[in-house]
Amino acid sequence: MNDSTLIRNNTELTLQQLWGTVVASAIGTRNSVLTAAVLAEASKHLSDAAIEAAKAAAAIMGMNNIYYRFQHLSSNEEYARLPARLRMNVLRSHGVEPLDFELWSLAVSAINGCGKCVDSHEKVVRDKGAAEELIAAVDVTLHGNGVFSRWVASASPGASVESYLPCGVCKAPASGRCCIFAGDETAAPSILTILQSLPDGVKERSFIEVESEMDIPLCTRELETDICWLSRDAGRHPVGHLLTNAITSIPNLRSNDIG
């Protein structure tokens, strides 16, 4: 779900900024499986030079973050007065737009938890003309022609919107009724919240459609209920098709039987 919201539907960053950030961040996690998967996908969107620059950003910040985080954590201020003596030639030879390289460095610094480096690179990014919205973007995922989608399409800068927690809008029904819950991955948090708060005696059936089996959250194993997960198999089925078929195939379905 985060891959869909933050990467596939991203509109704030250029393609190079986006995938360079993904590459640098994956390397910064030090997870070899994630890094290999990201590099394979990034090669479809980035030039070889940009990929090498993103790798360089991750490498150099892995070095700097440790050094400057030590300075920040140590109560001995004398360390900050000593020369770093760290070789950082790549800062002048990475070959990509300076703003992009700074964004990647900022992302890795956040992963490594170096407050001093985060402040430093965030300031450079803003000095180069990037607004806070670019640095910490809020994404809205649009689905079809719903009420909220239409509002977003016509909204102008400065428009406000109110949001509610899932349990505040979708309340569990009274005891003794049969409930059917159905939705795609964007509705999954609401459905899971309700399932955890259902009163005793309520019968339920739940259908949640997701992009692939990888999107099924592990936390659902702790729920004392069976959820029918419907995988679109990475786009082989259109959105909503499996969900509609599952609901309409329920035998003896009558509206006055369900909530």
C-alpha cells in the first residue's frame, strides 16, 4: 500500500528524484533483498549515471551520518572542533542535479537518524528552491469519480479538508446482525478496525481486494476471523472485478439480512 501511495502515485517529485530517493533509501536500510529488488526496478526509470549517484549518496551519508551523529550524541563539545578528515570527492563529481543529490542525502540521513545531517541537508534543499511540500509530501490517492476525487480535482492551493479515523466513521453494528464488509486495499484499515471491535454475536463475512498477495498484512493472522483476500495478481484483474464477483455470488443475499 505504501508502494502504491508513495511511489507509483507520486506527483511531487520528478522521476529521477523519486527513484533516486528509493535507491538511496533501500541501500540505507542495509537490506540486501530490498536493495536488489529496488535496483532491478530502478533500472527501468533511471540512467546508469543517476543510479550510481544515488548509490554514492547512500555511501557517503552512511559515512557522514555515523561521524556527525557521534558528535551530536556526545556531550564532549571538543569533538565538533576537530577536523573530520573524511574524503567526500563525490560531492563534486556525482553528475546529477545538486537538488536531487541533496534530497537523496536527506532521505538516507533520516533513515540513519542523524539529526545534524538532516538539518544540514534540509536547509540546502530549501536554499535550492524546494518547498517543504516537496520534502515532506502528502499524497492523495484518487479512485474513480467519487465525492472526494471530484473535490481534489477542483481544489486549489490552501483548500482545507477534515478527516476522521476509520472507527469514528464506520461503527460496528448492533449485536445479533449479520455483516458483510467489502473494500479494496484503501478500505482495509477501516475494515480491520471494525472487525477488532465487533460485539459478541455478530456474524460477519469480509472481502478485501488487494493488488497482490504481498499486500496482505501479517497482522490479520491475529484476528479471530477469516478474511477472504482477493488478489488482482499485479494488475491481471481490473480493480473491483473480483470484489464484485465475490459479493454477488453470496447465496441468498438479501439486503434486510445484513448491515
